[in-house]
Amino acid sequence: HVAIGKASFDDNKLYENFVALMEAIRKARPSGAKGSYIRKITMTSTMGPGIKVDPLAAQNLDTKE
């Protein structure tokens, strides 16, 4: 569980924080890990419903978008 921002953040800031989080997770992956390292991603507000995010698409995000 990781917070990437607050509801008051604009879309670009949340996106940048999410990209930075995904990059940190990729770098933290142990070299001996086999298969898919990230199996499931769900984003939600504190009391809101969860929204599933495609893990493969999230790992291929780029800050240039």
C-alpha cells in the first residue's frame, strides 16, 4: 500500500507520482525474481471504490506522455 498523492493534486502531479512509484518498484525487483513481479494494481481514494489498473501498461508508462 502506497499513497501517491491527495485528492487535491492535479492529474499531472498524480501521474508523475505514479510513474515514479512504478520506476522505484522496477528498480527494487530482486535479480532472482522470475515471472511477473507485479501481479495486480488497484487505485482508490481513502473511502472510494478500487479501480483495477493493467500491471503491464503501468510498467510501460513514461514521463514524456
